[in-house]
Amino acid sequence: MSTVDKKIPILIVDDYKTMLRIIKNLLKQLDFNNVDEATDGAMALQKLREKDYGLVISDWNMEPMSGMQLLTEVRADVKLKDLPFIMVTAESKTENVIAAKQAGVNNYIVKPFNAATLKSKLSAVLGNF
Amino acid sequence: MVTILALSNDVEKRLSQLDLSAKGMDAKELIALVQDLKKGLDHQAAGPAAGPSGDQVRKFYHEIIGLADYIANARAEISELRPDDITGEHLPMVADELDAIVGATEQATNTIFEAVEAIESLSGEMPEKVSEEVVDCVTRVYEACGFQDITGQRISKVVAALKEVEQTVEALQSTFGEWFAAEDEVGQSRAKVRADGKPQRPDEHLMNGPQRIEDAISQDDIDALLNNG
């Protein structure tokens, strides 16, 4: 039985609109329809401070503020520090994964990815659905 | 050879110090001078053991000639580089073309999205089994569209590498600036040759390839131009 509230607001962050669209469509297939978008870390941080989100799914390689900088800011913010954060990135070196883990990421998806991978990581972070 | 030269200089110095017109000349000094001269001649006659052989000198000479040729070739190749063309024309053009590829793939991907999203929205009206299969196919298309993000990032890396090359060429240009300017004048009078070494075609100036959207004219504009008079 699903324990996940699929109405939770989710913020997806990527500087490629194509990727935002892919993630949004895949989330929609999983019945997560309350999805907002941001195209870099700074915009995402602003949105996170204006609205209560239940999950962030962010790319790493963005300018001017990267996904890693966003994660660091989130974890340093008293109100946001416990927000679930999934990194979705083409950065697939071990050192990247370690750095993200040390910064407090909840899960890490390497691009290109498929719907099953996204679903399994969402389950790992939010609970089974 | 250096030893002989040094000896010769020494003998010359000592000869100049001798007052040969003086009757009271020191015989010991004269004998020492002659002995040194003889030593020098013996040294020269000793040959290979005392200095470089003729073969070694010839080899050394050929190496110097080879080095001079190498420098001349490098100079010619640097001249062919035409740094102004590289930094002012070729590299920006390549960067623009790569940016255009990213733009074109994004546009194509959006078109695919629109079509597939329309199909997905109709899946609710299909029989359940068909609908499941359609949604599964649509999902695979969504996944595949991730190529645009990946290729875009790879192209961005290439553009960054090109900028590194551009900066290096600019540094070279600033080092050899005046010399390049002089060579450029010479270059203007050279026969026009393409980068691949083939002679330019008469219509080379019209060989521009696909245009960026903002630079291109539409099919309607083309039709209008053709139909106008």
C-alpha cells in the first residue's frame, strides 16, 4: 500500500528544458502532478524559500549556481536542511558521487536514465508507492 | 681547437712584449716562446685525440643546417596558421555551428515531445491493454530524448576546449604580433587555397552550409524573391 502523498510539491531543476520536460512527463506518469521548474541553482533556491516543497530533483552542472551549490545552501538553511534532494546528472565520476553524498544528497541518478530508475530512487527517498 | 687558439693568442702577446730590436734580448725567453710554438704545432698534428675530427665537425655542421631548416619550416607553418583568421573567423564560426546543433536538436526534441504527449493524452481513450503498450512506448521515447541534454553537454565541452585553443593562439599572436602582420601582407598575395589544401572553387564564397535560423530567410521569402520579376 502506498504511503506517499503524490500531491507533494516537487521542484525540478535543470538548465536544459528538454530534461525538465522529460522529468516532468515521467513524474506525471507516476501521478506526481504538482511540479515546478527552475533552470539554475539560484532560481531554485529562491523558489524553495518562497514555497514549501517536499522534494528537489536537481541537475548538477548549471550556471551561475550549480546543483552542488544548491544542495550545500539547502543543507545550510535551517528551514530547508531536511528537504529530500535527488541529484540527476551526467557527472558520473566516483568523486562526484562521494562529494554529493558528503554534501548530504539523498539519492543520485546518472544521465541518461530511465523511468524505472527514477521510480526506484523516488521510492528510496519518499517511500514505496 | 680552443687550446690552439689560446696558445696562438699567448704567443702573439709575448711576441709583442719582446723588444726584438734590442741587442740585450733574453735568450731564455725566446727559447720558451719557440718551445711553446712547437708544442702548439705538435698538438695540432696529434689530430683526433686533441680535438674534434673532420667527421665530427661535418656532423655538427649538418645538425646546425637541419636545425636551421626546422626553424624555417616552423616559421612557414606558423605563417600559414594566419592567427587572425583562426581567432577572428574560424573558431567563432565553429562555436556558432556547434551552438546551432544544440539549438536544432532542442527544437527537434520539442517537436517529438509535442507529438508524443498528444499520443499519451489519447491513451485514456484506448482499450486498456493497448493504452498500456502505448504509454510504455511513450515512456521509452521520453527516456530517449535525454540524448539532447547529453549531446548538449558534450558540445559545450568542445566549445570550452575551442576557447582554450583560441586563447593560446591569441597569446602566440601577441608574442609574434609584428612578424605575423608582415607575413599577413605576404599571405594576401598568395594563391587562394582551402584549408584542405585544394584550390578554391569559383563559387567558394557562396559555400556557407546550413544557416542559423536568425540568419536564414524563409521558404516564403525565397519564393517571393524568385517570383519577383
